[in-house]
Amino acid sequence: MHVLQVTPYFPPTWAYGGIPRIVDGLSRALVRRGVQVTVLTTDALDAVQRVPAGQSRDRDGVRVLTVPNLSNRAAYRHQLFLPRGARRALDGLGPVDLVHLHGHRHLLNNVAAAWAREADRPYLLTANGTLLRHERKVGAKLLWDLLVAGHIPTGAARCVAVSAADVGQHLQAGVAADRIVRIPNGLDLGEFESLPPAGSFRAARGLLGRPLVAYLGQVSPRKGVGHLVEAFAGGAMGEAVLVVGGNDMGAMAQAVARSDGSVVFTGLLEGRDRLALLADADVLVYPSTDEVFGLVPFEGLLCGAPVVVGDDCGCGELIAEAGAGLLVRHGDVEGLRARIRTLLADPVAAGAMVARGRRYIHERLGFDRVAEAHEVLYREVLALDDRRALRSPLAGRRA
């Protein structure tokens, strides 16, 4: 079976959040299961840099095809991906059994979906929280759906929802219930087997001796980072320091710069620096809303950090199911303070939550387990597609 994964960004594009990490881990795990995987992506890297395009590269057995964007700035600042040469790359692929689209409202999906229809191959969509129109540029997203991409979800053989919250978003978007399959996102468990030495992040940042509360991820209004910064204002958290690690999508850096010294903004953290922050965190807070999954709380648990997460997001439902952390309502500043204080004051209870969370992750969220579920889905979709082809008056045209 040859599966084409389509994503507008792929490692090392850590600035774009969780989707590159998810597609990468899933693709490599599928290859370990004997599935042939090709990834089609663009050269988006960050605000100023590009990945070298026009070449095929191998990543642990995954063939990666990279096509250039017309504008790197439009891709990073406005999530407007304008790929060039994608159709030519697809035409040179050879036989593909199934196409798996990741993310919604990017033109690479349009090109790949049109190509799949012409080749009479089914495609799947994992929107990963991008299906509904929320947070920013709602009007532009509505126009985009009406004119450009509204047919993409409705044309998918199946839509993969990563949580119960995501199932709800699909239903709200008009996707039929029998076309929604729930499979959680996965984590690369091997990445957390050898963590940076304890205290290395604190020492590098001059934070030794202070309770460390961390946020890691994109900094945007929906993520709730502004409320978290507010919770630390005026020395309300005593000696504790909040470290905000992430690429700034608004004016958060300026707000932090005006704070009283209880907040440190590091900008984007990658690789071992990212793990060092998680390993040193006494508490990790992820106060997002309208989040269908959220990898960071699970990464924090694997690094030993007790977590506080938003109560209306996908990671919140799983954290509650596992008994692995505390939940907070989005925008509840005093609630944030209270839950952080609870975890700081009772390290034994916090440690028990971490242990339960690690056990839950290893049992259910490793990429090998998630890839197995995807392979089962792929084969079910292909079997269904074959049965439909046999019933069609055009049967045999795929041969």
C-alpha cells in the first residue's frame, strides 16, 4: 500500500505548531509497519527561511517531496500557501493507493484532492482543529470556504477526528457522523527517553531556586497565554516565574516586556531546549480553548511536569480521563492561580498525576499504536472503494 501524506509544512518546520510533528511521526511509524509513504509539502520553514525545494529526500524511509511557495511571508504571516509545481510532482509519483490530507484551507489540499479524483483514488482529511472558522480572519475563512475549499471535507472518504471535541467540530461543520473516525494524535515516545539534565534550563536562564511555571506553544489569543500572564501580574504568584516559550503570533512579547519580572518570554524553543524547559517545569499550563487535541500537555507529562489544561479542549478530555492533571475554564485568571498553587504545594499528588499520565500515554498515544489504527482505516477505505468500483458501470478504469 502506497499512501500519500499531504501537509503544507513538514519538519524541520517547528514554528508551525503540532501538525508537522504529527505527520512526521505518523509517516515514520507507518513505514515501520511496511506501508510505503510519500509526503508532499512546501518549503515553508519560518518567517524568513525556507526549506530547500525541488528535491526528493528520505526521512527514515519516508520519501519527502518539497515544492516552493510563491510567498514565504504570506505562508507564515497569513497561512496562505501558494505552492508551485505541486501538480507536476504528483504526476511523477507513480501508483498511489490513497491520499491523506492534513490541515484545512491550504491550496496544496486542493491540488492533491483534484489529482486524487482524476486518478480515482480516495482521500482522507485530518483537519486537526482547522475545520471551523474561529479566532482570526473569520470573514476571510468564510469566503475561502465558499469559493475555494468548502468541498474538501465533504469529498473526503473519511474525516479523522482526534478527540471527542473534534468529533463535535466535524458535526458542527456538517460532516456526516458515519464519515467521521476518531483516532487520537500520537507522540514519539523515543524522543523522551533521554532528557536534558535536570536544572539545565534554569541554570541557562538564571532561574535557579525559583518555582518554574511553563507555557510552550504558539502565542495567540485562543491559547490563553494573556490570561496566564495576567495570573502572574503584581507578584500574585510570589517567587514563581512564568516562562513562555513559543513563537509570538501577536503582541505578547511586548506585553511580557512590560511585566514586573515574573514572566520570561523566550521565543520559539526547538529540540533539546524545548525538552529542557519541560523537564525543569514544576507546572506546565496549557490554558487553550477550541483546541481539538494539544500535544504539549502530554509532552510535559512525559518530561515529568504536572499539568493544568483548558477544560473545553481535546487534551483536557484526555487528561481528565487519565486523571493526569487539573482543568481550568478558559479566561479564569483566579482559577489558573489556584490550580498552579495546588500543584506547587503538593508535589506528591502532582507526581501521582504525572505517573498516571505517562501510563495512559504509553498505552494509547504512542505513534506505533496510532499508526496501526490509521493502517486499519486505510485498508477499510480501500476495500470500500474497491467494492464501489465493482458496482460501477465504469468498473475497471482504475486498473
